[in-house]
Amino acid sequence: MTAYRTTLLVALFGAALMQACGDGGDIAAPDPTPTPVAIVALSGDVDPHIPEFGTAIGDVNNKNEPGRHASGRREINWDGVPAQFTNTFDFAPDFFKGRGAVYGGATGLRVSDNHFADINPSYAGEFIPFSEAKMFAPIGTTKLEVTFRIPASDTVAAVRSFGAVVVDVDKANTSRLQAYDRDNRLIAEVPVPVRADPDEYSLVGVTFEEPIITRIVLTLGEVPIGPGVDDLTSGGEADVVVLDDFLYSEPQPLP
């Protein structure tokens, strides 16, 4: 079965090119907002498309190799998170700084190896990880923020591509990926497509010509995971969504 390609409502906020006359003459137009060269939004049989996306953004997975690499990609699948940071509220925001990614939200993250069933038993059959056995979700919020560093350093960096495997999207236009540049301009917004058989996963990603993405914000459903907060398909009143793998191009220093 092939993956379903959804109609994308991509909000690309290009600056309006305007000229005006005044005492000093013409006013220079602002720089136009860059446009993505590729957008991915898939559901259905997405399994083969995830490694395809990875290869497209960087043919070599640089894993935990420290420092800047001229090419390649990084991946986070959460399965290497040790026991002391699994099924707890103690996950360190910079745990994956060695791969150039830092969590930048105001609340914590929870990495789970039991489908979050220790928080809500109904989640045991709802959230199935793409890469066994761990997934993760923000706590107390539906938003997750990622910023980038040169791996194993505090040097702020940018990427040209970012993608995520999103788990159990049941409702359209409630989950999305937003990309921002160094000036905090929203340069891409991609809705995550609703899941479709045979998989409960959706793949969402964006690629630019140059490494200009300094921050990613992922919105996951309508309500965060929590005790008594059931998903729509378990009789709840709102869509509950979690995350699995991240894939992104090699972080590069800002110009």
C-alpha cells in the first residue's frame, strides 16, 4: 500500500515587497522569506518513506560523532535513553546535544517504554512506537520546541531539513510542524496528516536550500497526555498525539 499524500496547507509568510516615497526617497523592501524546496506530509504505509527521507537530507547518519560535519544527518529514536531517564519526569533537555538537538520548551519531556500506560492505561493500545520500544511526549502542553547546536557544543546552529514521525493523529489540522529562522520568522508551517491504515504513523518534514532553520515547534493534537485524558478513539473528547523519531540535516554554524 502506498502512502497517502494529503493536501498541504503550508503557511509561508513571505514579506510583502513594498516601496514608498518620503523625504529620503524609496524605502528598501525587506528580504523575502525563503521558500522550502521540499515538503513531506505522509500517512498510511509510511515505513519505507522514513529512511528515504533520511537519505534525501543526508546520506550518512553521523550519530553521536562530536563537532561539525560538512554533510550528513542526525537521527533521534529515543531507544538509547537509559533507564534513569525513562518513564520519569527527569529527562534532561540537552540529553541529545551530542547529536546537535536541544529541547527548548518550558515544561518537561517524558520518554516511555510502556506506551505511556503508566500515566493512563488506555494508552497501551493507542500509542505504538515506530522504532521499538520508546516514544516521547511533552508534559503539560501540546507543544514541543527543538533548537540546534553544533553537536557536543553550545554553539548555536541551523539545519536545512527536519522531519518527525508523529504517532496517532486522529483529527485533521490539530497537529503541525512549524519552522523558524534566526530572526524568529515563521518560514514554514506543515499540518500533520491524519493516520491511515496500515500504520498509525504520520511523517512530516520540510527542507530548505540552505541551513536556515534554527527552531522547530511541533504541536501535538489538542490535549497533552495525562491521567484520565483518553484519546478520541478510546472514548475521549480530544485528540492525544505523541512522537517518535526525529531526522534532521547536519547542524551548521550560523553565518
